[in-house]
Amino acid sequence: MYASSYLFICNFIVEWMSRSRNQYVITPKLAAVQLDLLFKVYGIDEAEKYFNELNHILLDYPVYVALLNCYAMVKYVEKAEQVMECIRKFNSRCSMPYNVMLSLYCTNREHVKLEALAREMQDDGIVYNRLTYEILLKGYARFDLERMERLLVKMESVDWDYINFHTYATAAKGYLKAGDSEKAYALLRKAESLTGVHGGSSTYLSLITYYAAMQRTEDVYRVWNLLPDLAELSNKYYITMISSLEKLEDLDGARNILEEWEGTNAAFDIEIPNLVIRAYCKKGGVGDAEIILKRLMDAGKELNALTFSHMALGYLKDGQMEKAVEFTKKAFLASLPSWKPNLIVVSACLEYLQEKGDANGMQEMLMLLEKYDSSKDGIKDIIQRFSSNEKSKTENRNKTAATGDFYIPLFSSISGGKTS
């Protein structure tokens, strides 16, 4: 909604400027604004066309910077580099175009070019600002932890004002990806002490997520207990906490957080109980998931396809194939376009129905699967695998006379042999 309104306003301004261009003098700054707006509304081709039609008087620094931004947005590295060469000729000491190129190199993971441009800025006296440090820190965290360390030392000694929670959190993430959890933990505690855990919701959520990734269960609960009145928390806090406890395999803890949420006045969101149901079902605890499901049903809450799909997986793992089939069908019937069926579960259910000789049950599930999206490779393969073909009809005439138009191979159950 907001994006469409923004584009509508941009389009209105572009049209107004086009109609009124004879009523005011075009300056390089105005040309840069119009180029930027044309890009936002019509795309890079129109922006290039406008740039190429400008007379040489208007081809000044602001216009080149605007074009550079456009190329960076669409990740046209070579064209952006050509424009950057033109920008260098203006001998501006502004870091903004350099930051654009640094960001582009960082996004494209062109680490050699990133470091070369950073050295150029230092050699030419282009002063780093907060954004420069953020881009470089993010890039170095990916490919060169020694450079990241040196950059942190420089920031702490020269540009302390640019350091915040996210500075240390980004560096911690770099160490975490490299497998150095001790250094990652030390930096994250430093980030936490720097902010005093008063950096807003994103700070709390980031700390919980990072500590979970480090397998620091005590710290996850410690930060959770630092939160304000739980009755006032939004659902995203509970989603983050439950997801983190799932990573820590603390399923009982996740269930306790779910029960805390149920005692608040927060708006009902099926995603929250679904997270706990999924966690139990993945770990073979379908019985615990059933308790949550019954509580939801008794309260008259609306379930969705994911609820049923998670339960079907749990029943499959527990060898309760009749229930796995039942809940897989429920998932299809409750599905929305964004939902994707668990094809492993679907395939196992079809194998089970084949082993039983339940042609009607197979046909029903195949029809549900085909209505979902039979063009997708995985779904298409399952339909072709389990649907009848002329060869199987001919070779298995007696068998199909009793079971319908479906060939029945040997059943190889994922659940380890249980069939009920």
C-alpha cells in the first residue's frame, strides 16, 4: 500500500515537472531529482534516456551521483564504475558516492574491489562517516576478520561516536560464522553493555537471536527476563523467543513461553502455537503437540494449513499413518496460495495408501495435490509416480481390478515400518 502510494506521488511529480519544464530554469540539482524520480517510476532505461538527452551544462556532479545511485540499485557494476570515474574528476571530498560503490561491492561480495576502494578513500583523504564504517564492517565480517578487528580498533580510538550496538553485533556475527563463538560472545556482551539493553525492540530481539545461535541458553532467558511487562509485548517478541528456544532444543521452554503468551491480551496469531507444534512434531513429540492442538480447538481458534501439516509430520514420525493421511488432507483443504505442502509427508501417505490398496484414498489425495499446483517439479513427479499408466494397467490387470487404476509397489515407510 505504502509503496504504491509512494510511486503514485513520484509519478505525479515527474508528470508535473515535464509539463512545467518551460516555466522554470533547470539546474543540475533539479535534473538529478528528475532522473531519480524517473528511475523510481519507469526504471533504469528511462533514467538513462533522460541522462543522455541532457545538455553538457547540466551534466554536473549531482546528476552523475543520481545516475550512480540508479546503477547501484539495479546492480550494474560496470556502468556504475564508469560513472564513478566521471565523479572522481570533480575532485569532491564527499564520501557519499564512495559509500554507494562500497555498498554495491559489499552486496555483490566483490571483496577485492571493496578493499581497494577503501584504501583509495584513505589515500585521497575521503573521510569515513558512519555509513562507511557500517559497510566496511559488514564486508570484512564476511571475508577478513583481521581487517574487521583493525577497523574496530580504529573506530574505538578515533571515531568512537560512530560505534553503537549494531557495530559490535555485526562483528560478533562475523566471528560466529567463522566458528569462533568465544570472541563472538565477548563482542555481543560488549554490545549489550554499551546499550544497557535499552536500544528498542530490535536490540532485544537481536540479542535473543544471537545468543540462541551461540547456544547460550542462560543468556537467552536473561535477556527475556529483562524485557518490560510481558502483558504489553507484541507477538514478534514471542515468535523470536520461541524460535530461539527451538534452536536450543528447549521445547518445554518454548511451550512455557506459549502459555505465557496465551495469558496475555495480545491478538491471536496462529503462527505462535504453530511454532511450538512444529518443534514438537519435528522431534517426535506429537503427543505434546496434540495437547496444544486440543487447547486451540477447545478455545475455538482458527487453525490453518501449517497447523495440520505439522501434525501430519508428527504422526508420520510416530508411525500413526491413518492420522498422517487425515491431517495431510486437512492441510490441503485449509490451504492458501502461499502454503506449500510437505512433499515427503504427502509421498509417504500415498505409499501407505498404496500398501493398503486404498485406491479411493489415493485418488482423493492426488486430486488435492494436483489442484494445488501440478506444474511444480516435485508435485509433478509425485503425481506421475503414483498415478496409473498404460503399462501398469496391462501388466497388473488382476490387481487393478480390485484396487482401481493405481499400481501398488512395495511400501517403504519413512516411519520405520509402523503402519497404524
